[in-house]
Amino acid sequence: MERASFKWSLVLCCIAALCFSAPAQGQATGRDPHKIRTVVLDAGHGGKDPGNLGTGRYKTTEKHVSLNVAKLVGKYINETYPDVKVVYTREDDRFIELMERTNIANRAKADVFISIHCNANDNKDPHGCETYVMGLHKTEANMRVAQKENEAILLEEGHELKYDGYDPRDPESQIALSLRQNVHLEQSLLLSSLIQKQFRERVGRPDRGVKQAGFLVISYTTMPSVLIELGFLTNPKEEDFLQEAEGQDYMASAIYRAFKEYKGIVEGVAVPTPEPQVAKPDTTRVAVPDNAVKPAAGPAVVFKVQIVTSNKRIEPKPANFNGMEGVEEHKGAGLFKYTVGSEPDLDRARDLQKRCREKGYDGAFIVAFRDGQRIDLQEALNLAGGR
């Protein structure tokens, strides 16, 4: 009965998610859905739950690494954005139930939820970082990662009632959990892809991509949510990197940079922000040759509005996009991105963005192109003469 109850509750959740859109949720909370005011940082595990233990060469465990990185990310966000409230699910070595982590984020009416973890494998060879969003398992490996992280509930008293009979050791429970629909999937995918880009391009870490799986801690949140696996503690080289303060700082800075870019995209703002003030040089910064593109005669910069980000292809026809005409498809970072419009200046793009949001695309944001290639929005403004 418990398992049946669990499955039916998830079916009802699926129906509810399909019936209610993100704009409706924004109206219900009375918040501007286009402003990032509160971010919840979740350091995985803690207390009696150490998480993954690594190779045994260090006393450092997953719970220590995740906490150190989470606190660094929060420090950088606070220094750059004093108006953004940073909430931690834990600030020391204590055990916090998975559902309580979700409740902390929901009570705070957070705009973003970031859960930080470290991976493990029976084989010492697997390595690299990956970021998950809630969704159907694509592979058996994804399911195993989710099961491992979800096993923390076995340390909770009465977990059978709290999680509607969910059992992390039961593959059927995992599949049923994955049927939960995340109405913030597009934003979650966007943030995940930005995080992976920073890991890959700024820190030079092996990129295992953006994935979907049934993690409890991001299954019941009511905001864009991601779960990050910083690397494999069971891989000796990655364990060396992640247990050191320098490696933790690299990863935290990358997550912060991704958050900064995500915030700018969601809010439609392309204003340079100061770097966080850190005691030592930001070692994630990569030297860029002094050959930046200068304004020159040629194709003009155009601004488009991105309305959908998906890990599956959608036929770009009006019937699939609420009747919107002229939808264009772009592909990058393993995702399909769909835009409308081709505006010569930012003001007209903002008008189009407003119309898209009125059409139900609450997360619509402005992007820029030159010579058919997507470029940074601030670079586009500079090339366009600040229009």
C-alpha cells in the first residue's frame, strides 16, 4: 500500500505541474519572478552522514568538501551582491534531513537552490564533474548516483511516512520519483549548463555534462534547483584536488561565476559586476589574449529572446510554442535553445521579451548574435554603441 500510495502521489504531482505554470507561481508568492533576491546553498550530508569517503588517504569526506565549497560560494555572492540573501541549509557539521533542506528553501521563498556534493564509484577510474536537474533517468548510472545521495533518508526516523513510502534501494521507487515534473526545468537546465561551462572552461575540469535524475533534495523545491557533483573522491587525483583549499576555491569561484551569469540572464541585465574580493588571486581566471573584437563594418549585432531551453529537440513551429511565429533553433552545450525575434537594439528586444512573458514564457531572456554566432550580451552592447 505504501508503495502504491507513493506512486499515486507522484502521478498527482505530475498533473499539478502540467496544470500550473511558473508565472502563476510568481503571482501566488507576490514576488517578481525575474529578480534573484534569495539563493539557498545546500552543503550535502553532514553530522552522522559523512557522504562519500574517498580513498581513505585523507580524513576529508564529502560532507567537509561540500560545506567548504558552499560557504565560499555564499561569501562570493555576498561580497558582489549585498542585496541578495544567501541562506545555508547548514553552516557546520550537522545532520539535516533531506526534506528539511527542501523546506528551508521553500520557507525562504528562494529564487535558486544549489545543492553541492561529491561523487564516488567502486571503480577508481571515473572522474569529472556533472550537474543534475530533476527528471527522468537517462541511464542506469544516473539512477545509481541518485540512489546513493538519497540513501541519507535511511538515517531519518519515520522516513517511510515523510517520503510517501519512497525507498532509495528500490529501483521502482526511483522511477516513480523521476515522474515528478519540474515547472522550473528550463531555468534549472540553464543554470546547470552555465555551471558546467565554468567548470570546463575556467577550472579545466573534465566535463561529464548536464544530467537528469531523481534526487529527493531537488524534487520538492518550488524554484529552479540543481545538484552539483564536484568530482569523484574515489579517484585519487580528484580527491587530491578536492580536499585542498585551493581546489575547493576553484570550484566555488566557478559556481559563483555561473550564478552571476545566470542572474544577469534572468534579470535581463548586462552590467559588469566587480569580482569577489579574495585574499589570494582568483586562480580560476584564464588569461585572455588582447585581441578582443572591435566594432567594424559588417553584419550588425542583433538581439533575440530565448524562450525555451530543452534537452530534447522541439519542432520549431508555432503550434509547439503557444502560436509564436519565427521560432529559431540553436544547439549548444548539449541543449536545444529556441529564440524569437531579431531586434537591432536592446529596447526593442526588451519589448519583445515582455510580449514573450505575457505569452507564458516567464523565463524568457535576451541573447545577442553577431555573424550568426551567439556572443556575450555585454560585448553586444559595446559593439552596438551602448544602445
